[in-house]
Amino acid sequence: MVALWAAACAERVLPLFTACAPDDTRPQEAIEVVREFARGEARIGPVRALAVAAHAAARSVDDPAAVAAARAAGHAA
């Protein structure tokens, strides 16, 4: 499934976001829900909500690499 591949890619760069916002778990939660969705354990509503939350997290940091990492998580979801 393409979503799993996207989640894996986003997870590789997630430390760039975490370094700037260590207490903000929204991008990680988006990645986790993608995997749950792929296993049939999550519905699309929560996936969309966490995707939006990851994009909001991207707007909360100034570092371009951290922004891109959070957006990657949002796009994966």
C-alpha cells in the first residue's frame, strides 16, 4: 500500500521535526494512524483529522526542514 510507504518515508525525517518541537506528537500520531488504517484498525475520519493536525504542527515551527517533515507526515496520512 502506498500509504505505508509514505508513512515509512515520513518517519525517516520525523526527527527533524522532533528536534524543534519535542513535545508535539501530532506528526507521529499521523504516521501511526496511517499504519492502523492499513491494518483495517482505523477509519478515514481519524486519519483525516490527524493529517490536518500534522499540517498544523508544520505551521508551528520555523525551521524549513522541520516544517517539511511534519508536512510529510500529514501527506502520508
